[in-house]
Amino acid sequence: MTDTAGLELISTAVLLMTAGRRIAYANPAAENLFAQSRRQLVGARLGDVLRDAERLTPALDLALTHRASYTEQEIELHLAGKTNGHARLLVNCTATFLDSPHASDPQLIVEFRPIDQQLKIAREAKIAEQNQANRELVRNLAHEIKNPLGGIRGAAQLLEGELSEPQLVEYTQVIIGEADRLQNLVNKLLTPHKLPRYVRTDIHVLLDRVLQLLKNEFGATHTLEADFDVSLPEPELDGEQITQVLLNIARNACQSTAAVSSPEVTLRTRVARQVVLAKRRYRMALEVAVVDNGPGVPLALRDRIFYPLFTTRTDGTGSGLGLSIAQTFVAQHYGVIEVDSEPGHTEFRVILPFDHPAEPPSHADTKAKP
Ligand SMILES: Nc1ncnc2c1ncn2[C@@H]1O[C@H](COP(=O)(O)OP(=O)(O)O)[C@@H](O)[C@H]1O
Ligand SMILES: [Mg+2]
């Protein structure tokens, strides 16, 4: 039998097929892509797995007859036996002849590369990079503002002491008050400077605390639900930071649903399989989702909501820092935040490795600044 150990870890879905066009092996990425276990896949025909398997026939035939490699670009396939939205796959498919010693051994390697995933990874990497640059810019700017502010405030106080006309104190008070306000803002922008401390943590204890805080604030108007997979292993994380992350996201969900007739926010935990986080592949990762039934994030704003100071709240309740801080903390954990949103269903998913990778992330954000 062909050695398949190397295929187990790769992120591309791979099937090995016999000359009789039966599946002889499926790697974990293929199980994931076709939403079937290896036991179900092995021995099956492609037609049992895909409704439109015949689209692949030319590539398979060519690979077998020419003992070479053939690719079908951007083909749309549908999973057999599924009719919902998840049944559609857009893939590049490559069939490669495999020179096996025995005729009964697999004769073809068939690789499926989902196109959506390629685009999504590239897109997310680009956004993360932009956000990174933005956060750096804001941090540097905040530093530059912080120092002269102290001088302005001190000088105004000295001036106040020298004033002969008491009614002029009103003006120095304005200077001092506004300097304090700016100082506050600048301090908020500089918050994420502490390096995280990674500790094995029961994520559900932490989520219960978040839920309790939400209930205090929104319990009277909102239905707040927990949908936990209690069999999850304990992740290694900084409890304080991740609490802040989830609270920021969940508070947004509560605020964004305030105007719907029966606002609902659910905190959900699951295992995410075969994910790429900070350019590394993980078989399993922790997924914490915050789901709400609000109006959603308009597509045009999707990239900007993570920018520091970006807010759409016009009632003065928004600082525009919640998601920016959340993203900084999650990046320090080598994780990602994903967003899916349509009116009536918005999901923010925080995906984190269970084990904290040994070396620090390459992001400049993790450099401690005073
Ligand atoms: N669950 C959500 N539904 C709709 N819009 C959201 C949601 N979460 C965040 N947003 C949008 O993202 C923006 C930025 O969020 P955030 O960084 O927390 O700042 P703030 O909450 O102070 O506005 C919000 O103003 C809102 O427009
Ligand atoms: Mg917020």
C-alpha cells in the first residue's frame, strides 16, 4: 500500500484512487472538505461523494492514460446528499498519475484546493497586515501626543497660580480639562502594552463570567444564551486579555441588537478543525463564537470595523477601540477573529490555538512599550 503518512498533515484535500475509480484513501482535509469520515469515503466512488463527479472525469482519464498530471481550474462541485449552502465547493482539482507497483494499489492522487479558502486566507492576511500598520501608527501618534500634554497641563496650572483676575481661571480650567480628556484617550490607545501570560484555562469559566457581566448590563432586554461544548480541552491563554476580547465582541453584539424586537446573543464554543492561524496549520483549534440576530455589519464596513477609533455609534457610547484591542490581543495569542454577517445573523469567531506556540509572534505589537 502507498505510504500516506505525509498526506495526513497537508492542508489540501487529497484522495488516492484505484484504477477502478474507487477511493482508496482520504486525508483529514478531504474528510473535512467532503464532510464525510474516512470510513465513509474509502471504497466509495467519486459519484457517491459528489453530485457532479463527471466534471472530474476528463482530468482523471488524461492523468491515467498519459501517466501525467492534469488540473481542472475553478470547477464548481456539489456534495451528494446535501442541499444546503454548504454543499457547494469551488475548487481547483489536480489528478496525478501514481506509479504503483501493484495494479490493485492506488493509481491516482486527486487534490482539491478550495478557491474560496485561498482567497480568504490571502484577504485576511492583507487585512491583518493593514490593521497592524494602523495600530502601529496610532500607537506612535499617541506616544507623540502624550509627552507634550503633560507640559501643557503643568504650564496651565502654573499660569493659574499667577493669575490676578479670578475670572481668567475659567480659561486655564478649559486647558487643563481638555488636556485631561486627551490624556485619557491617549492612555486608552496605549493600553495593550502588557505581554500576555499564558495559563491553561477553563474557557467556560471565563465565558460564564462574560455572560454574567452581560446579564447585569443587558439581561432585562436581551436573551443571552450559552451553547458550550464542555468536552473541549483547556486552552493556554491569558485569561484577562481573552475575557476583554470576548466582552468587547459580546458587548458590541448586545449593543447592535438593541433595536431588534427580540434581541438574542449566544456564546458558543466548538473545536475548529484544520485551520490556519498566523500562517501555521492546526489540526484542532478553539473556536469561541459570539452570535447575534442584529442588523449585521454592512459589507462596505467589514474591513474597517477593526480600525482603531472606527465607530458607527452616534450616541456617544462608542470609542471605536473595542475591536482594535480585541484584535491586538488575539494576534498576540496567534489567533484570528473571523466575521460572517448578514441581516439577522452575525457571527464573530475568535479562533485560538489550544497550545501557545513557543516563540513570540513576529508582530511589532507585542513589544512592550511604556
Ligand atoms: N455584532 C455587531 N453587529 C453590527 N455591527 C457591529 C457588531 N460588532 C461591531 N460592529 C461595528 O463595528 C464598529 C466598531 O466596534 P468597536 O471597535 O467595538 O467600537 P465601538 O463599539 O466603540 O463602536 C461598531 O461601531 C459597529 O459599527
Ligand atoms: Mg465596542
